[in-house]
Amino acid sequence: MPSILDHDTVALDESAHALVIIDQTLLPGEIKLLHLTKQNEIWEAIKALRVRGAPAIGVAAAIGLYLAAREIEADDRAGFLKKLHGAADYLNSARPTAVNLSWALARMERAAAQSGAETPEKVREALRRECLAIWEEDIDVCRRLGENGLTLVKPGFGLLTHCNAGQLATVRYGTATAPMYLGHARGYGFRVYCDETRPLLQGARLTSFELSSAGIDTTLICDNMAASVMKKGLIDAVFVGCDRVAANGDAANKIGTLGVAILAKHFGIPFYVVAPSSTIDMNTPTGADIVIEERDGGEICEMWYERRMAPEGIKTWNPAFDVTEHDLVSAIVTEYGVARAPYDVSLREIFAKKEAARK
């Protein structure tokens, strides 16, 4: 039987000139690969969460901008770059919170501007190389996140995670789940508890699906059961991903993460945010400066139900993310090491290591 782990979450089909993604809106019932070639299709896939998770969104946007460049007609390099910027702005408008989206698009534009290529065709080739580099780096970064995360746990630990920061949120391995996958391969025998993650049920539909497919001991719980499993002593550590980390260590992640962090603090359980450096935004001072996406209330009242489960006309409030303050975060796991408070210092040190690695 085909497994969700048989496919990269995001890929470039060079022969068909298409962005290939797993349609996550159909999981776990159907594993369907979408081949997207048009910009409006790629924009819609990001907006509608067919591809989701900060790293996966970034990779998809990078490939999408390369595909846009293939369609741009311009007489000279300047005209080409101007139209490329317009295409980047369009893709960037799909979702506001995940910094990887704007990070990947800015990196692609920078690659085009700095390529030194004089003709549009040569700029396109530079963009092709850059989007593939972003794709390859995502795989490498997630493996390193897993190695660093493993230093914080022991065999037999009970781990809790919220939403999906797994392979389906990246190209492979995931961020918060990377230590789980690597530990499982090394016989750590983790017991993983997945919050369902209302209202979009990413924990139920995606995380429990992919972890159990890998043979990991996986238990699905409702969001309001997290306190009970912690109180029973079943959780030794919490691992979550994030869509943006501010310079002070505040982290925006899927709605409900803040509640999990508060519970972990109450029960004395370490709460770890796993964040590739591309998700850390040193230009955003605190979590209060992060724009929080608000989504349609139909996701609360109608999605996943055969019939509407709330009164017609009822007011809804549906923020996609909340911000966990840095004093609730035990550590931030990056591909360049584990950062601890004070984060305004340790995150700068992480970026210094990143810069040194480039030289």
C-alpha cells in the first residue's frame, strides 16, 4: 500500500515544468499529487492549505517563482526583473504569517539580481538553480534539526506535539517531528501524543497519519485532553514547530500552541520550539509585531461536519495562529544549535554561526 512517506511534500517536475505537491486538504483519505503550472493555481494552493507548513510554503513559493519566470516575456534584464518582482508580490500575498514565504521569494529575487546574467534566459537558469538549492537545503536543515533535537530527549520519552510540523510541513523529516523520526530509526521507542488541532485538524489528519505510517507509537488526543495526559505523567517533553520566531524568542505557531505552552509550564514539562533559521525573523522585535492571519469562520462551523454544527448567523473568530511568549519556551532548536534564554542574545549567536558557515 502506498505510504505518505513515499513522496516528497514539495518537488519540481522539470520535464513538465510543474510544482508537484501533496494535496493536504484530502488527507488522510486520499494521497493525491497535484501538478501545478499556473501562478493562480500555486497561489490558491498556498492560500487553501493544499501545501502548508512554513518550510514547505517557502520551497513551494521558490519553485513557483521559477515557473513564473519561465512565462515572463521581456526585452531586457531590467524589464524581466520588474515583472519577476510583480510575480513575487503576488505569491507573497497568499498568506501573511509564515516568514518562509517572503524569505524564499526574497532569496529568489536576490539570486536573479546578483546572477550577473544579461539575458532573461540566463536569469531563468539562475532561478532554477536557486529553487533547487532551497529544496535541497530544506532536507539537510530538517535532518540537522532532528540531530539537535535528539540531544534534549532520552529513549522511551513521551512526547506531545501540536498541529503538523512533520514531513508534510517540509520536503522531508519535518521540524518538530525530525527528532521523532531520527529517534525512531535508532530505536528510541518514543510514545508520541498528537493534539487534533482544531479547527483544521492538522494533528489528526496529518501528524498522526504520517507518524503512524512510519511505525511510531502514536496516540491521537483532542486538544482539551493535553492537560490530562500531562497530569498523568505521560509527557516528558513538548515539541512544536512555528511559522515565525521574533527576535526576542516569541514564536507564532498554529492556534492552540500558547495553551499547550502554558500547560507545560504548569506541569514542569520542557517546551521546545523547533525552528529552521529561515523561520527566525530578526527584523520582527517581538511577537506583538507578527501579523496573525484570520480565516473564514466556516472552518469552525461547517468543515468536517455532514451538517452545520453551529447556529446560522453566529459570530465567529478564527485566528490561524497564536503567539507563545519567550518566557514559556524552554529552548529553540535550530540547525545551528539549541538557543536558550536570553533569546535576544542566543538567536544573534545562531545567526553568527550561520554566517560563519557560509564563509
